[in-house]
Amino acid sequence: MMSDSGSDEDVNRLTAEEGGSTESVRKGCDPLVSTQRSKLQQRRAKLNQQINRELLLRTGAENLYRVSSNQKVLETVALELSFVNSNLQLLKEELEELNSTMNVYQTESETVNVPMIPLGLKETKEIDLTVPLQDFISEHYGEDSSLYLNEIHEFMELRQAMRTPTRNDSGQELLMEYYNQLYFLDQRFYSPHRTLGIHFHWYDSLTGVPSVQRALAFEKGSVLFNIGALHTQIGARQDRSTLTGSQNAIDAFQRAAGAFLYLQENFSHAPSLDMSSSALSMLVRLMVAQVQECVCEKVILNVQDNNLNVLLQAAQEAARVSDVYSLVLQAMSVPLLKDYVPFSWISMVQVKTHHFRALAHYYTAVALCDCSGMRYDDEDDEGREIKALIQIHTRCPDKLNLQDPEDKRRLGKAHLRKAIIRHEEALRLHGVCKMLRKMDILQEVLSRAHARSLEKYSDIDQEDDFCEVAEAPEIQSHTQQKPDIKTPDFSALRVTDIFHRLGPLTVFSARSRWQRHHVCLVRGETGLGLTLRGDSPVLVAGVLLGGCAAEAGIREGDYIIAINGVDCRWAEHAEVVHALKSCTERGLELDVITLQTHEIERRTILSSTGDKETQSCGSRKQGRDYERSSWNWSWRSGGVRKRLGSNFNLSFGNFREGESMY
């Protein structure tokens, strides 16, 4: 949580830590290792570039077709358009096949689990920020921009590194580090009065369609999307045959859901479809469903054939998974997404819906058949068993007495018939999809489950069974562990502002304006004639009328940024006081700045003179201007201090309720 009790000193220590190292950041980057995943990323990036080139060709051809009147030119352009559209269709199909690839993200363990659905990362182009940032440093901060080339190159290297994060915690830290640095970039260089002219290029994660925006919010949102996507890949690679692996997968998918939900709630007007509200809502549901699937697998790991409670719990968990995947299928079927979501995703969700519904019926049948011959110490235990068997169904079984072992066997047989039907439907859907047919592990899981149900059915089937076939009710879904969506915790990773040499953000930001003065201060009989307060930078809280400071031109509200040519923007109060006390007869040379908000306030106060009517009118104007300038000051200085405090939460909604990408 953000602290309201933080001081300027806390903020300065946080944002100006000296000796910060970037080794931990670079550790999360792995652009050269030729793993399957990196090869997939390279192929995806190449396809994105080819699609972009074909789109430009198509746009040019369409423009030529509209303006030309020559019949031969029109025929040639039409032929070219047909060729370009064919190329685009082939490229998009190839990209869809790449994005549908799930095998490279799955665990390398030999155990057999149903594959998860991971997301590929959004690709982006490399950007040269040198000229725009140098121009802004020269114009806005009045500094020699060549002195900040190292900082600019460090930021560009960080952006380049985050394009290829490793699939582990180090990769996540790399993305979070860059995302947090974007907060500082926003505060330092994005003024409401001018734009930097930097264009951010990002490609849709599923279609490869490029989007270009100048808004920094688009860069933030794309990085946040990749944070969620990387969590899905980390979750998919876990070995879910162990309790530890299952818990790690649950945590990863919950964090992925939190990232997508945070993105949905804080963004509007997304230029790419993968970051639209409907797509993000679908992704949140998909991640929640995969969390529920991992919870079910944890319960199944503890299943014992003679433990009635565990068997019934596994049945209800499986029914719950089937229900949530049905909701995911509905979200994928909305008009905006039904032609956008890969067919392999839709097929996988359908397969899982039927597969886990079949498991629900199977475990219920095992509970009915294998636990029917148990002996109980008293009638209460038997009564609790019968009650549990009845309550697991959505309705009470018709014409069956569950105290009769034969009726329990008949009901178990009916559940097995339903399980077999569901298994066969899952296998049919698996065979329809070309991409799923390539996933041998999925084929093995479905076939094993189907064979197990058939074997159980043949074990309890009796040749002389001429009783009426029972009708098995549906299973009541229930879960012991509801998904806990975890939104990103940006305060968990402490960062050092790369451009901290520009000065504390409370004063030296793109949204602040100031005037710089160079003054010579000589000690008089009554001292220097000024009062100081705070640190980093030190504020002139008061100036003695007629004193040395007043005569030198120092005014109340100024900030001392240099003494005798030594920069003291980050200096603490005691250091500045010590430097001023060392003033000799020759005096001190000070560099001070005056914020425009203070200058407006001062002029307003001086203008409130004249006759009574003028004074009254002036005082009202002064009140309005003072309120306005005070509010601006609180937003830029006190507001930052309250929001950052000592814990420093770097949500891009800190200063706005949400950000739009235009």
C-alpha cells in the first residue's frame, strides 16, 4: 500500500540511490540463446515485419487504385492487390499457427498433464531516443544534453533487453524494472505543453497487426500485457504432477489474471485488439479457469479409491473446472473475438470442458461403486455418506435408494456412461483441430482417461443385468480454493531513476516550470538574511527584508541548486547549511531557481492594492489564484510525496484515474 506519511527525504533516498547496479536487470534478458521459445519469437518477429510490409504495399495500391483513371493501370493494380491479399492471408495463417503453438511453453517433465494455454509476448521495434531526449534536456532543463548520453543509452539498453525476457523470475523483474522506469520517463520528459515525437511500434500478440502510438500509455500497457503473458508461460512450464508445481502454476496464472485485469481497468481506447476490453476480459476468465484446473489437479493427486470424501471433492472440483471453461467459451464467442481468437484455443477450451465433465462423472461413479461395501461404526456414519452422495448431484436421483448397494451400482454405471460419452466428444473435438492433433501429450491424456472409464464400466457391468437403465443427474460444482486474482505489485521492486542527476522529481519534472538565477551572496552584520527548510533541494523558507539575501535577489520560495559551482540538488539540509556557513568575505556564488507557481502567487499578492473596491476585487482574485497555484504545487510536489512515501507504488494510474491511448 502507498504511505501518506512519507517525507521528501524518503522520496529522495528512494529515487536517488547511488551506486545502483543494472546487473540484476540484464540477468533477465536472454536474446542469444537458441532455445525453442527464442526461435519462435524470432519467427514471429520476422512474420510481423513481413505483414507490416504487405500492409503498406496494400495501402499504396489501394490509394493508386482510387486516384487512377487509366484502365491498364487499374487492371495492374487490381492484380497486384489480389497478389498482396493472398500473401497477407498466407502470412496470417502462418502467424496464427505459430501463436497456436503450445508445446514449446509446456513443462519438460515426463509426467502426463493436460497442456495449458500460454500467450506469446507482444513484439516491438527498437527505438532511438537520443535526439528527442537530448532536445528536451537542453530546452526544458537548460542542461548540457551531452552530459546525459550515458543515461540515455542505459535506458535504451534496458528497453532493448526487455524485448527478450527469460521465462523465470529474472525475466519478470526485467519487465517490472522497465515498467517502473517508464514512470520516471513520464515525469521527466512528457510535458502537457509539448510532445517528444517518439513513436512506439507494437505488434498484436495474436495477429501480428502493427500499431503505432506516440502516447507513453501505449508503451506502458504493452509492457504490462507482456508481464501477464510471461506469467502464463511460467505457469505452463510447471510440473503439475507435484503439489509444489501445482501451487507455482496457480500463483503464476493468478498473477497473469491480475495483470490483464489491471490493464483492463486502467486503459481505454486501446489501438490493438489484444488489449481491448473484451479481449482482456476473456483472458482474465481464461487465466481463472486455468487456476481452477490446477486446483482440481491438486485434489486429484490425493485421490484414493476408498476415500469417499476425497473422491466426491475431486468430482465437484472437476465439475467446477468444466463450468468455468464454459464461461471462457462464451467470452471467446462474442462478435468482436470469434474470428480473432485462434481456432486451437477455442478447440482446447471445448476439449477441456468435456474432459473435466467426464472426470466429474467418473469420480462420482468410483465413489458410488468402490465405497458401497464399507462398514460403519454406527448409523450416523452411514447416514452422512448417503447425504453426501445425494448432495453431490444437482437433483436427487429418481427411483433409486442409495442405501441399497445394487441401486448405488446402477447409479455409478449411469455416471460412467455419461463419462464415456463426454470422453468420446473430447476426443472428437481433438481430432477436428489440426494444431491439437500435433499435441501428442493431449492425445495421451484423453485416451488414458477414456480407457480408464471403459475399464471401470466393464468391471461393474453384469451380463444378467436386466434392470431399467438409471438416469444420472449432473454433478454439483464446488471448489475448496477459489482463485485469488493478484494485481501487479510495482512497489515490490525498488528502482533507481536513471535520470536522477536532473534533480528530485518534486521540483525537476516535465510538468514544472522555473527560472534560474545566478546570485552572489555576501555575509552581512546580521548574517545571510535567509531561512532554509527541507532538503533535496533545500527551500528558501524566508528572506529577511533588507538583508543580504534580499539584496542579492533571493526570494522566498526559491530553491538552492548550486553553491560555488557545486551541484546541491540532492544535498541534505545540513550539507547546504554547512556550505553557507563557510561563506568568506568574498561571498558565495549561488544558483537558485524560482518555480512559476511561486512567481504567480507573489504577483497576485502584490497586485492586491488600491481603493477599497479594488482591494476587495483583488482579494477575491488572489484567493482564486492562490488556490489554483497551491493545488498545482500539491499535485506536483506534495502529491508525489504522499503517493510515493517509503513504499513507492508505481501504478501508471497514480496521477490519473486512467490513461487513454491516442
